[in-house]
Amino acid sequence: MSDINTSKRRRSGRSPSERTTGIAQLPWRHVTNRYQPTLVLDPEQVEAIHDASLDILEEIGIEFLSPAAAAAMVRAGGSLGDDGIRLRLDRAMVLEAVARAPASFTLHARNPAHDLTFGAGRINFATVASAPNASDLDGGRRPGNFVDFQNLVRLGQALNIVHMIGGYPVEPTDLPASARHLDCYLSMIGLTDKLWRPYALGGGRIDDAIEMAAIARGLDRDGLALSPSVITNVNTNSPLRVDGPMLDGLAELARAGQAVSVTPFTLAGAMSPITLAGSLAQQNAEALAVIAYAQLVRPGTPVIYGGFTSNVDMKSGAPAFGTPENARAALAGGQLARRYNLPYRSSNANAANVPDAQAAWESMMSLWSAVMGHATLIMHGAGWLEGGLVASFEKMIIDAELLQTMAVFLEPIEVTRETLGLDAIREVGPGGHFFGAAHTLARYETAFYAPMLADWRNFESWREAGGKSAYERANGIWKQLLADYQPPPIDPAIEEALQAYVARRKEAIGRTL
């Protein structure tokens, strides 16, 4: 399992954006949001949530289940309750620490063309992450395995609109848990030259990620600190609790000069108050506390303020996504992040069990609110299904179409003498048509977005072509992308060094079992 790429390696000196396949898709691009954010809170409401959040931290408190993290917060001015667990944090200390975080930062991929800036108006789309199951039209729903893991990473590399691998797209449960992360890191480094995300599950696994990221770029740890490559996500264990391994992993990453996304997972009515205002206040309190800790570990640590507030189905208790509440919370989360001058993370989520119309409209609601909330990192951008329990191969393609559509929507309208088309209007005149106009003929191949998945033919032509649904067409597209996939080039010496590192670490882990 130590091979970087278990399939036959085909070398290519061309960058992914230059490679051509049988699937029409947009070239690799950085996406910039030029629109004004949509505001759902007025300034007084933002301040009310801000003040309530600090009241929560000062009066109610939060539990840091890492003795080292709790001790650091106490040294900075926090206090522990009689139980020795619950921290109460002075608001001035929290705000002073949070203010040390940068407004934007850049992470460096193995391929410099795939470096990503977070903040500064950029939007970065990541793949689905952490699903325990995979599914496709042919094989159905199944527990996560390493073959599906690798194929989903390959799709993340092949889809130009995907900027980074958001984590394990599916959990490879057929690998031993103790060393699984090593196989996953090695595979992601070899199968993609985009950014990839490890998990903050204790310092050891994060330390392996840092070492392997440095090796992959031909750097030592000091060099990686100056040119960071790694970002992890820290979820709080809402309400008002942060697990020890998460905090210890965060600290290891911060000390190494890498980046952290802090994302409370607050489901209104279950893990946070049933009101949106109350859920947002709790989300904000949890985020600020953890971001403050990151800055205490290493001032200037790059952080992203994450929001993942949604609601539950009060009839079943199941999480719901793509709801009006989820969308409003995503927009409000962006306002809170901007209150602290921090980059913002949101998600493209849905609760549908198959890639159907429900999956599409819930994803569109999630994606629209994330974009118009000015999220710089949109997690689970492609492939999320069933409330995060499934990574769907077809949904990867459906979402990629949504992401491409959004990327083109965000392009500015060009207004020039030529694009105003006065000569064309003069040429055609009243009652004519523009199909044969010189203005049209010069531009028709590139004037409009050309879909990868959508079928715009009339019914008769669609039926003659097989009458396939979007679900069925997506099935064919992901298979074609995998058939055309070529792994990005990697220096053989770096590949050898990575494999040697994994072998040493597996031997060391084996001695502890």
C-alpha cells in the first residue's frame, strides 16, 4: 500500500490545465469574487452577536480537552472553573489574540501553478471529505475503501474547477487505522499536484503530514514554515467543547507555520440553540476561542474562520443542509468573519440520499450562499451526498458543473465599443437575426459557457442520443475522466524519499502496537 500510485504510472510534462481529454471542461483557473457580499444582518445585529459570543466565553465558558491547550489559555489570562475543565476567557484577551491572524495568506502546492490564496476575494473549491461511504450508479452504496479513495483523488486532479483535495474524499476503512494516514498522504501527494488536507487528530499524524509535505516540495521544515503547504480543519465538539486531539494537532501545525481552518459544527435545535441568532452566537464563540489559541501558540498563524451552522429535521433529528436556515447562516457567518478581518470558509452541502433534484437544489442553495457570503474556502465542493455520509462519483461531476457555472457567473461583464455590438445591430436592423452577423461569427465559439454535463438539445435529439438523465451522463463522464487520467510528474528522488519515510514510520508505529 506504500506506492504513491498503485496504477501504472504514465509520465507527462504537461500541466493539468494543458492536458486535453474527451470531456469538455473549463481550464484551470483562479476564481475571484468581484460582487458585493449579500448581507442578512445589519451592523447592530452583527455587534449583538459579537457581544453575546464574548459573554458566552466570559460567563459560561468553553471546555478545551487538551491539558496543554487549557494551560496556555490560563497563562494568557483565562481561568479554570472548580471542575478543572471549563475555561472562562477574558474578551480583551480573545480579541487581542484573534487580531494577530492575517487577513489573507497563500499556500503552496507541489505544482506552483496550483498555489492558492485564501482571502483577498479568492474562492477555492475543495472536494468532498471524510465520507465513510462511497457510491456510484453501478456499484451502489458501499463502505469506504482505498480503491475508491484513490479514484476520487484522481477525479479531484482531473477536474480543473477543483482547486484542492479537501481531505480523505472517502475513509479507506480497508487500511489499518494506525498507519492509514501514511498511505493516504502518500497517495494524495502522488495522484495530485494540488493542495491536499490532512486531519488534526493528534500531533503525530499532523507531524507526518508536515514532514511529507516538506519532502514533496524538496524543503526542510524551516523552508516549509516560510512557504506553507498544509491546512487542516478543526471542528469543535459543539456545544462549547473542543477535543484534545484536535487542539494538539492544531498546535503542532501552528508551530510549524502552517494554516488552520476553525469550523464549529452547530446544528440548530440539537447542538446549538434553535434560533439562528443563538446558533450564530455559539458558533462565533467557539470559533474565536480556538482561533485565539492558535495565535497564542504562534502569533500570525494563518487561520480561516469557518461556519457550518444549519438545522435539524425536528421530526427525526437528522441534519438538514441547503435549507433557508443553512443559507442565511452561511451569509451571516461571512459577515462575522469580516468583522474580525479573517478569511471565511463555508460548504456545498445537501441531505439528499441520491444525486437527484433534491441534491441539486440543496447544493445550489448552499453554494450560492457560500459564494455570496464571500467564502474563500468552499469545502465539500464536489461529491458530498447524504449529509456527508457518502462520497458520490456522479455527484462529483454534477457539482463540478455547478462550480464551473458559478465560476463563469463571477466573471465581469466586458463593456467595450466592440462588445456593445452597435455595428452588428446596425447590420441586422429591425426584424432580422444575428446568427449570420459578422459579430456573431467572430465570437460564437467562446461567447457562452459550454456545459460539461448539461444537455441542451431538444427532446427529439436528446431521445435519439439515448435519452440519458444527468445522473446517467455523469456516470459516463467520471469514467471517461478516470480512463484519461494521467498522474502528475514527480521527481523520482522525491518519490523514493517519500516511500522511505512511510516505511520508517510504519515500522515505528508497528513497534508501539
